[in-house]
Amino acid sequence: MFVKDVMTTRVKTVTPTTPIRDVAILMCFYHISGLPVVDEQNNIRGLISEKDVLGAMYPKVADAMQMGQMPRFEELEHEYRDVLGESTDTYMSKQVHTVAPDDPILRAVAVMFAHRIRRIPVASAGKLVGILSIGDVHKAVLRRTFDAEIAENARHLAAGS
């Protein structure tokens, strides 16, 4: 099984100049936890995630957690930082791992596990052609398993008739 067999090709994207407000709206409206950031030629420039946005809004929570301290959440809640008017390039992750459409699905899974990411852009010559999530992989593996079981059951039924 290859990445191209499982990936999603209709990908919501944003540009480096997209306001964080629009990013948050897309994430909430479409139930997306992260978006590829592309330029006008569809070249991948980064990724922006819910974690990036929330970390920008409440930076002291992320700092405290990284130092192994338990923050006083009730106090920090009042320190909300309005970043909604700022642009995506300020908070996006610029280091992006990608896979190719012809890569085996297990290679993509290995890259996602190695980098602790749940979704990975699929690129051809640096241009975004799709996205693959851990959920996409699970569905494909289960579908293949169920299809094999159904075929096996059909063979048994045919042989018994």
C-alpha cells in the first residue's frame, strides 16, 4: 500500500500571511487540528497547528509545562494574548517533514512516529499534493483487513455450496 492510495487530496491550506483568526476558524469549522502553509505556487512553507495557536495565546502555560512545573491555570487564564490578528508565519512550524505519493505507507508511518506528528504533507517536487494522517492509515489498514475477511468468508461459503 502506498501513500497515494490513502492520502487526502482535497487539503485545506493557508498562506504565510493568513491571519491566525482565519486559521482558527478553518480549524474549528472543519475539525482540523493542523493546516499546511503554502505560497502562491503551492510550495510547502510550513505547518500551523492548534498547539501552535494555543501556545501563542497562552505562552506561559507552555513554558511552565516544559520546565516540568504545574502552572496555576486559573491565574494564567487571565493572561490571554490576542494573536488572532497576527499572521500565520509568526507561529507556524517551518521545519516540515514530508513524504512522497509513491512512498510505502509504512515509511510515512515511521516518519510520523519518529517526529511525533499526527499528519504529514504529501509533496511532489516541493509542492503540496495531499496530506496523510494517522487516522487515514488506520482506516486503510482496517478496510484492507475487513476486505480480506469478507473475501475469505465468501470463498468458504462458495466451497460449501
